[in-house]
Amino acid sequence: MVYAAAAMTGSCDRETIDLERRRFLAWSAAASVAFLAGCEATTRLSPVPSPTPSVDRPTPAARPPRSPATATQPPTSTPEPTQAAPTISPRPARRRVLYRDGALADGRSDRLTVGVSVLVEDGVVRWIRPSDDEGPLGSRSSLEVVDASGSTIVPGLVDCHSHVTLPGGAHWIERASDPPERLLAYAEANGRLLTAAGVRWARDVGAPRGRDPIDGRVRALSLGVRDRWRDRPEMPRIRAAGTWLVRTGTRPAEITLGVPDAAALLDAALAQLDDGADLVKLYLDGPDPTRSPWTTAEVRRVVEAVHGRGARVTAHATNLDGATVAAEAGVDAIEHGFVLDADVARTMAAKGVALVSTLTVLRSWLTFARTTRLERFASAAGRAALAERLERAEASVRAAHAAGVSVCTGTDFGGGSARANQLAWEVESLVAAGFEPWEALAAATWRGGELLGEPTAGVITEGGPADFILVHGDPTSDPAALWRVWHVAWAL
Ligand SMILES: [Zn+2]
């Protein structure tokens, strides 16, 4: 198995870095230290964003407005007092939370900015400032202060390959045949797991079709979940693909939507959009697992029609042929991409096709060698085949990265064996495959937001939603820090 641990430290001298860190911290609290990506730039300084002049400052002199009714209608029933008692109509109290003295990592570089405070008002990031220069804070009585010291503030994570209606586990495929009521219960549990793990956005790339027991509609069950969670701020934001579209004979008919020919494929894709899907998911593994079930022209026709409706297309492809067809047809992303070569990687980069990596699937299967009696995982032959497959998949994600393809993280939880709170596993897996930790963090934050087409997903900015988390540790040097989420700002 290829582990690129050298990428973590290279030849950097850690003592030098620590010395630099101490010197720098003595100089200013608003700074950052980086020790990745080679030693020619061992330490870089990163000033905290400057104060924003347009911030709404509290106005102590402001008085609550009088009720118009009270102001215009004199009292009629009582002679005393002679002047109408004003009815106070106070402005609804703003919820103000100050996160004080944390570090900040946004996945845009290897910099960790320390000494950062963030003020949140009613769920909006009002400002991001140096902790030693916060400026006026207004009324202290209405201000809740969270001691963020020793934590890193990270944008809410984006899981680009998920299946919110399914629970995962070693029998994940069987669970897809559970009744709709059960699938919605899985979704509810998954939503809580995602939030606790700091995942703000989940891109659902396939759900069983059935009658939703709540809204009564017959469609992919993820769509009703997505709609209902819009009104629940504590639950993840979902973008959903509807049901998997496969060539008949590829996957169990009761779970997926099988189509016999290219004309039916196009109809089925547009029908998914009619159902309310945000994107379309094509299966480019076919009955013959080494061959794409559709030609490039057939896939391109679907891509053009779906793009014409303002939606996106993604392609499941675990073999080289399917990935090549998907890339040449110009889909928006390839899921898994376990077998890619330099040629297809170049095509992906040229056409702006993202890769959603799901190495977690293979790592999860590796654990089943010890926790299950399933021959596929537990036998010596099974373990060897899996190790080889992981090695090939790691080489593929490296090839995509080297070609300049945008790589986004996915767990495949539910539709694969992983669980909903395991996105940190994918970040770790990318680092093990050779990514710098900050690049893996980018894959789990803003790059995922770009794939979703959601400008607020995976980013933290002044004026944007307070969709961030606090983790214990530094994810720019240690991806395992993402397992240590202790505070989720939007779920307060
Ligand atoms: Zn999947």
C-alpha cells in the first residue's frame, strides 16, 4: 500500500518551526504558521483579515420605537394618567455569539491563522478580527462568549458523496430494500450524525424510490428529506440526485432505476428533474463491469439536456472505460474514479470534470476483514484484492490531482458501508494518498461547495452564514483533527 507520509513533513525541521512559531506569536497574535509543502517557505505570516468598516455597530443611544397604535391613539377609558403610557415594542433581541481566540483554517492555503475572534449575530458572521483588536463589542449583557482557545475554526464540511436515507454497514445493499418508514428513520439519524461531525452540506447521489410516508409522493426518498430539512436549521443542507440510473441488468431492479436503451436513459434523466432532483446520477459501470454501458455520444446527449434544465450530471465510474466516457462526454463529476490514468485525468481537467474521491469505502471494507465473516472481505484472497484495489485508487486520485482536477471528498456513507459521521476518514485517506493536509481540507470544504454550486458552502466569510465548526487541533498539519469536532456553530 502506498502511503505518501513524506508529504506531511518533507525534510522540515520541526524544531525550527517551533522556534519560528514562538517568535511569531511573540510578535503578534494575528499570525499564522505553516510547516508543510517544503522548507523553502517554512513559516509564512498570515495577518488576520482587517476589520470591516461596514459592520453594524451597536447604537447605545437608540431607543425602541413607540408602537404606532399607541402613539396615535390617546387613551379613552381612563383619565389618568393624562399622557398615554408608551407601549414598548423592542426590537427582537439579536443572538450575539463571540468566538474568541481560536485559530482559523479555511482550506485555501497551508496557513493556520492564530489569535482569531469571530462575532456571529443571528447566525451571520458579522466580522472576523484579531483577538487582540476586536474593537467595540456593544452590550456585554447580550453577548455570549465562546472560549475558542486551542481550537481551529473550520468551515462547515461538505460530503459530496452520500446517501442520507441509508445506514451503511457490512450489509449496506440489503438495507436499501428496507421499507420507506425505516429509510426515513435512517435519514433522521444520519442528519444528527452529520451535524455532530461538522458536515453542513451533503450531496446525496442516490436513494431508493418509494412512497414517502410523510408527503405521499412516489419518488426518490431523499427528495422529501431534503425539502423538510430546509426548515430545520440544525439539519444538513442537502442537494439530491434522485435515484441511480443504471443500464438494465447492472444492479438490483428494486433499488435502482434500470433503463434498457439510450432513449430511455434520456427520458429517465429528465424524469428525475421533474421529480425535483438537483442533479442526475448515471451509472457508468454496466452489466460488463469492464465496459461503459453507454457511448460517449449517448452520455453527452443526457449531459446537454440536463444542463439545459439548469441541473448537473454526475457519473459513477469505477472502471477506466466508464470514466473515459464520462470525461469525454463532459459530465460535471466522476464518482469514485478508482481506475484513472493520466489521459483521462487530462481530459477531466480540460473539461472541468471534478473527481469525488471515496477511498473511505475501501478502507471501510478493509476493517471488515476482522469484524465480519464475509468471504469477500475476510478471506486472504479478498484482503489481497482489496489492498491492490486501494493502491490503484490512490494512484488514480494522485493522477487526477497532478493533472489539476478538482478533487472533492465523499464518504459514500449509506450507499456504501461507511457511516454518516466519517468524512474525516476521507480527508485522512487523501493525505495518506499523497495530498497535503490543507489540500485535503480544501476537498472537504470549498471545493465541495463549488461542485454543489453553492457559494456559501465550505467557506467562512464576513456577511456569510455562521456555518463553521471548532475542532481540537490543527487540520493543516493533522487531518485527524477533523475527528475532534467539539462545537458546531449553526446547531447552537
Ligand atoms: Zn454511492
